[in-house]
Amino acid sequence: MRVLITGSSGQIGTNLAQALIEQGHGVIGLDNRPNPWTDAFPTCILDLAQTLPARRGALGGAELGAVDALVHLAAHAKVHALVERPLGALENHQMVTNALEFARVNNVPIVLASSREVYGNLAAGQPVPEGAADFRRAPSPYAAMKLAGESLAAAYRRCYGLPFAVIRFSNVYGRHDNDMQRLERAIWIFRQNILEGRPVTVFGESKTLDFTYVDDAVAGLASCLTRLVAGDPGVVGETFNLAYGQGHRLVDLVRLIADTLARRAEIRLEAARPGEVTWYVADLTKARRALDYRPQVAVDEGIPRAMRWAAEHPAGHPPVGSQ
């Protein structure tokens, strides 16, 4: 099959594209910037946040050709940044609308990327199933618009018969994500500060999240995509958590990174910031059953892998001590 991936220059998009190509599929990317990691597939440069009329094989001014499926990953992904600039969340919703319109006009199934942010701040306890999301608990504009996008996809299915599935990711990390000049991810901020001997700020001493190694996330996403295209009734119109299924405190993650780097970490604790989720562990029951999802890489294995990747691919990191 030939798959269109929006947000194809980002971490999940790049890894998914490479995996699909290795499986013999065709890929075309769509992003607002070139892919800094690979030239293994073509990328159309387009700002999906603009109003872009869709027609057969095209979106706005981009000729994309015939595709068999669409994976929509494009988004402004800095949660706290969208607390400070909520219009960015509206732009995310515009991206979802344009992606759904392309899928509708071209009659192709769509996998929509969502986030564990939609669950809000639940009390620490049992792993969180997909049915626990409630718009009244949305902790941030980012989360609220992710829920709105999921709802819009369901409306497209009811009105137009559009096949879709939703994936809720949780703190995906690994390869192709240490581009700190574009997107500041926690593990790379921690790494950089530790290497430079600066204190590491953690917002919330007990903050606990479910970190997902990128190979596991891509395996689950590819399984969902394949089954959606095949019309699997257990996948069409459904929502799935993709994570590892185990929580880790951020302070412990900092210590693991420091141990991996054979450095010392000075941790500075501050209160959690507005809009941030402070506890989440995914219930993977549904993904195991419908997608045969079996995550393989625990944090204590994945973090060393990620640190090795960053050491071998330092382009996303300014050299230590540089301005």
C-alpha cells in the first residue's frame, strides 16, 4: 500500500515511514519542514494548519497522488506552550479537519494520533482504560483539542462512512527525537543539563508517566494501520492506548539518564505547571486484544538505547558548552 503520513518529519512519522518502507510499502510525507533525518521518502512541504481545500490526490497546492491510507501525526506538541498560546491548539484542530477532509474526498481510511493528555489528572491508581477520557477533565487546550479531533473523526464516520482509528500515545522516545532546536522533550533536556553540569528541573516530585520506546509505538501503529485498511471491525472506529504499561517518576528517570551517562544529576524540584498531567499509566488490554500489541522495551533498556542514539547522532544537540 501507499501511505500518506502528515507530520512525517517528526519522531514517530520518521520511524513509521522507515518501518513501512522496510515492509515493502510506499510512503509520501507531508510536513511544514524537510525531514532532517532521512531522504528515504519524498516529503511535500505544506502548512496543514492553513485552510487547504482537498481534492482527489491533492491537498492545497500539493499534488500527493493516490494513496491507500492516511496517518495523521502533525500537531503542535508542546503542551505547556499551548497553555501560553492556546491558538496553537486551534491550529491543531484545523490540521485534523484538513486531514479528515483529504481522507473523505479521497475515500481512504485514516489513523488519527491523539494523546494520553486527554485523560487529564486522574488520581494515582489503576491503569487507565480508553473509556476514562472525559472532556470535562481536559487539563489544557492541547488536550481539549485532541478530544475534539477524536469527536470530529467519529462524526465523519457517522456522516460519510469514513473508516478511522485513534491512537493515544504516551511519552514516545528513542530515535529521531533529539532535535532540541525544534521540540524540547524532557529526556533530552535532562540529558543536556546533566552533560553540562547544570541542575535538572523536575516539575512535580511525584509526577509519574508511562514512557514508550519508539519501536513499540511504531509496531502498534503499523498493526492498527494494516488492520484498519483491511476493514477489521475490531479496529474501525476504535480508540487504543499505546504505551509500555508501567509508570516511572520523572525524578527516577533523571537518575537513570545520569547513571547511563556516568554523570551526577542535581535535581531541582518545582510544582507541576498548569495544564500538565501528573500521573498516567496506560491500560493496554484493548490494544493487546485488537492489535496484538506487545511492547518489548522497558525504560531501563530504552533509555540507554536512546542515549546511545543521541551520542551517535548529535546534530540535534548543540555541542556542550556552545552558544
